[in-house]
Amino acid sequence: MIDEKTEQLLRDICLNNPEIHTLVQSIRALIYSLIPHASERVMYGGLMFADTTPFCGIFAYTRHISLEFGRGCDLQDPYQVLEGKGKIRRHIKIQAAADIEDKHLNAYLLAAHQNSLEK
């Protein structure tokens, strides 16, 4: 069940940029197809996803979406799509629907989820 804060954030994203909203919804659907029991909540201006612990977040910007991994430093990067030079966080920038498959989001989401269960 989607809560009011999540509904409001999604409405705001849609009003600001319907194309970005469609991408957000596609990524949300992918997350729930891979981890059906995941939960989501609004935090830090985006949507944070968790199982027993958080494993990723979706943040919508004007021209792209950032799929954030709080412990991205622990992820293998076989497709060389992770961005970020900080000690811990990494992200994948999504600008088009094709990026969801081309940047192998499913593999990174599953790895981030698995890592979150092991921590």
C-alpha cells in the first residue's frame, strides 16, 4: 500500500516532468518485481527502498534520475556504470528508459539488496 507522502512525491514529479515520472515508475516496478516484499518511504527528497535494511533510493532531477546505493562502495561494478568518488555512496544516472536495461539495473539492485541483508 502506497502512503500519502509517496503519492504526493510522485504527483509532484509528474507535474514537474512527466517523462521523468514514467522512468521513476518503471524503476519502482523493477524493484518490486525483483524484491516484492520491499518497502518504500520518502526520505531526503526521494524514495528509499528497504527490506530489513535500506538498499537503494530513487531521486528525480530535472533531466535524469539517480539510483543511489548507500553502500555502493561494496558493489562490484562489472558493467562500469556506477558513478561517485566518495568513500561509501555510488549511483547510476538514468536519462532514458533504455538505460534501465542498458545499465543492468536489475543486477545492481539485486546485488545491493543482497549486500544489505549481509550487513
